[in-house]
Amino acid sequence: MATTDFIAAIELSSSKISGIAGKKNSDGSIQVLAYAREDASSFIHKGVIYNIDKTAQALTSITNKLENQLNNSIAKVYVGIGGQSLRTVKNAVSRTLDEEGIISQELVDSICDENLEVPLADMSVLPQEYKIDNTLQADPVGVAGQHITGQFLNIVARASLKKNLEHSFEQAKVEIADLLIAPIALANAVLTENEMRSGCALVDFGADTTTISVYKNNILRYLSVLPLGGNTITRDITSLQMEEQDAEKLKLQYGNALYEEEEESETPAVCALEDGRAIELATLNNIIGARSEEILANVWNQLQLSGYEDKLFSGVVFTGGGANLKNIEEAFRKQSKIEKVKTMRFVHDTVHGFSDVLTKDGMQNTLLGLLAAGNENCCLQEVQPILEKPNDPNDTQTVIGFDTGKDTVKEVPKKPEPSKPTSGTKTGTGTKKPGNTKPKPNRFWGLFDKIQEEILGDGEKM
């Protein structure tokens, strides 16, 4: 049976492109109806698309797979934008009134417009707070004051990040319902309102990037993306003369960010490779520990640059595939002296369906966050109601069609009514027209002519 009500979302990351379709249940849970993925390591690096043709092919493949599972067509999808070069830039715009008065919506709009004039590429604006005299207000309209300062957090990225993404979807002929900031969708999916309000840092360990988002008083205060991730550790392991695929398996099975060899053991612990070689775990984890320490040191440095390192009362939350590395939480505690560190391996909403691929390892959290952020039906609806009425054969009829999620209206010629025998009708001037004198084929046409006579005629009885 075809599914006609669903939300579709696509995430483009450095390791894969994932697509999902589902719907939100009345109890707040999410029902996943379709899922598909394609490898993206050869054409997406650090979250940036480098080969538009290959990306478009992957998007087409994912869309087809989702449509086959849904048994219906997809009109549009929600898309997350993230990756290297995504960052936040603070800006403040002030106004001083001649005398104390009520802050109007027009004044606030002019402050917002001036912020948009900042010469930054591909900017998305998140209003922070408005300082009226010496008081911070989230909604300043209607507040009395003389001096107002709008504090903004502008999310910016280099121009190619958004441009290449849009070109890829255009070439794949997939309409974008909305471009969502992926780290924000992720934060809404894994952080609680209490954590955002009291102060929290979300660290997403991806394949090629690590994204740091800082929240305070339910507002995003800082965002930065590091060009380091889980694949960085994997590539370091290949220095032991092995392929990346084998290095990834070793990292997942034996990796430890704080490895300590047992002193009582007489022989060093080793791990066996498929080619028959044996590698000491200490050698392997020295490589893993060194790179992990570097990544975590950069994360701590970003938290210090944010200025909120001592205001994170809810601590630090890890997520993403890289957060599965053993002892990574303890390694960060030693690095930063922050005690409240935990890992969120799944979103806080209940998710039904596809539990075999939507595993609780943190790797699908952003995709589920994008699905949860969508609010419009993404199903392609094909409905063509036609309203016909007896009229002039040269008239046109209106056909309303839904083909890409947007209503389209076109005029098509109307089929002429079959000719009807008449015995003589009156025109608007009341004169009779000669015609066939045969009786009417049924009572309907007699009634119709009588009504027409009374409306259009001069009142003369037949």
C-alpha cells in the first residue's frame, strides 16, 4: 500500500549519504518508513562536495530506493548543511533613541536588516538577545528604553559549501524543502531543554570533521568545525602497513584512547591480522591515543575560545561514530578537567522501525534530527479535480495538478457538450429561433429549457 503522508530527509557526510522517510506519531515518537544510504568517501571530503556528478548520481539512487520502499514518489526533501568552514561570527548593532520610548517592531527590523549587511558569504542569522539599556530581552518589542543593541550570531561558510550542494540536488532533479543547519538539528535531537538552558557543549565526532556547538539559556552561542575526525585516526593506523578497511576494523575492535598494558602480563597483548601478522596492542593504541589526544585538545581549545568553558553547568555531551572509541570520555576529562562528560548514542525521541540499520551508535543521530525537524508532507500528490458545467464549448476548464509539492494551474480546452435537439428557444431579446420540432428525448431537457427561458427570456410564456 502506498504511503501518502511522510517527511523525507537527506544527510550528506564525509563517509556516506543517507536518506530517510518517516512520520511523527501523536505520542511524539517517530515511525521510520524508508531508509537508504550510499558511500560518499570518494566525492565528499570534510563535509564539502567535490564531485557534483557523482553526488547527483548518489542522490538519485537514494531517492529511488526510498520511493520503492514507500511505493510512492517524493516531491521534496529536507537537507542538512554542515562540514568544514561552517562557523559562527558574532555581531552587534546598536540604536539610540532621542528620548526613552517603546521599542517598535520597525526598529527591531531595521537592526536586523543592518546585521544582514555584514559582508559574509552564505550567512544564516540566529538572533541572540537584545540589550535594552542594561537589561537583556529575548523579545524587545513593547519594552521601554532609549538604547537598544541587537546581538546576533551569524552562521557562515565558504560559498562553495552551499553552492555545490544546491547544484547536486538540482542536477539530480530533487527539490529541497529546506536547508537546515545540521548541527542545530542534531542538538535539538540529542540535547534536552534543561541542558541547553543551563549550559552545554555538544561534540559530534564525525568521519572527517568534529563539530562543537555551545548552548546557554536555550540559545546557540558558538559553533565551530574541526578538520579532524575518526578517519584521521584510521589513516594513522595504516602506517602499520595495512589498508584503511583493515585499519578501521582494528580501531573499532581494539582501539582505546587511554590504553595501559597490564604489568603482570609476561608477554605483550597482540591482535592478529587477516594476513597472518600480529601487532602489539600497545603499538596500535599508542597511535590511536596520540591522535585522540590531539583531537580532544582542539575540542577543549574551541570551548575556551567560546568563552563559556566555565558556564557549562550541564557539562559536555559526545555523539557521532567517533564517540564509540573506548575511554574517550575519560581522556577528555583528563584533558579539560571537566567532570560532567557523557555520550549520547541515540536521539531522545522514541524511534520505531529499521532498528537493524538505525543502531544506537551515534552515527544516525544527525539524520534522525533532520527528519524530526521537518514539518511538511514530502509526498508527491497527483490530484486533478475537474469541475464541469454546461457552458459555451469554447470555454476552458481549470485543472489543478500537484506535481512537485507546489500547486500548478493550467488551462485546457473543454470538451464540447453533445448537441441537443431543440424545438425553439428564446434569445435574450425574446425572439424565437427556428429549429427542429421533434419532441424532447427526455423530461430533463424540457425542464432545462424552461429554466433558461425564465432567466434569459423576456418573461413570455411558451
